Amino acid sequence: MEIIQRGAEAVISLDKGKNKVIKERIKKSYRAEKLDERIRKHRTKIETRLLRGAMSLGILTPVVFDSYGNKIEMEYIDGKKVKDILNIVDRKSREFICSKISEYVATLHEFGIIHGDLTTSNFIIFDSKIYLIDFGLGFYSNKIEDKATDLYLLYNALKSTHFKVLEDSWKLILNVYKKKYKEGEKIIKKLEEIKERGRYVIRKK
């Protein structure tokens, strides 16, 4: 087993022979041991449920092989992060990527799933298909605010990493989102309120 990612919440190890990864939630020393174990197990169950739920909606995610304790065994998607290629692909490819991202987000939101970490690092291109990974911060909600915040995370990811293609990419994402999700207009309106709040805080500073 080879550790391929070590984050604040989890360690991900790769088993190349079986083409799978094991995601293990790490202990938090600042929490009481029993509470920490309960939280990690609960978050693992939620993430497993979200991954399987998203897949049942037609979204490409890693296949979950097993889930137990604070570990998830799942398919290894050996592709390229959208983060690494969105700025350099041609216009047609970029439009395909952004449309698919938006379709995925709209579908999740329609069925009350909040991803919680919508960055271009969590969209992987493999075999000309786009996969959505890492539901570790995800949860279930039908609140407009939660869905708008999910979109706001995506906007900030594009703004910080893909500024040169931001305008066209974001416009396309919003247009597709509105077409795919009947509540899309409401969510986008709330999104604009959230963006304005952010600008107000910056101006106040």
C-alpha cells in the first residue's frame, strides 16, 4: 500500500494490484477518544451513502467496494484532475467539461445532496469521462442557502485557479444549472446574495 494523499481529515492509500484506494479518517487528538471514534464512523457512513447515492443518480463516482469503521475501500480513478487541464484544453473540450460539472451539481442538488467541496481538483477525467470524487465534507440538505454555498465554492475555485477562463466557464455552468434544475433560478439568486456578502466583508476590512 502506498499513501498518495494525506489531508486534514483523511489518509488515502493506493493498492495498485487491486486498483483500489482505501480512505481512512484520521484521529483528532483534540476530541475525546470515544467521541472522535463515533464522529469518524458517522462521517464514513455518510460519505459512503453519498457516493452510492450520487452513482444511483447517474453521476460517475468511484465504486465503493466496502465500508467499515472509519475506512472506505473504493475504485481508484487514475485520471487527470480538471484543475490541471481546464486552462489549457481547447474551447470545445472546456465547454464539455463545464457542462458536465454543472449537470452533476444540478442533479445532486435536485435530490438534496450537498457535495461540500466543489473544486476542480475533485473532478477527474478518465477515459474521456468525468468523475466526481471526495464526498468527505458532503451532507444532505434541501436548504437553498446550502445549495447556493455549494455553488459559491465552485465559483471561488474557478476564480482562484482558472481566472483566464472564468467568465465563459461560469456563464455556461449557470446556464446549464438553470436548465437542469427547476429550482436553479432561486439558488442562483441566493448565490448572488452570498457573493455580495463576501464583497461587503472585504470592503469593511
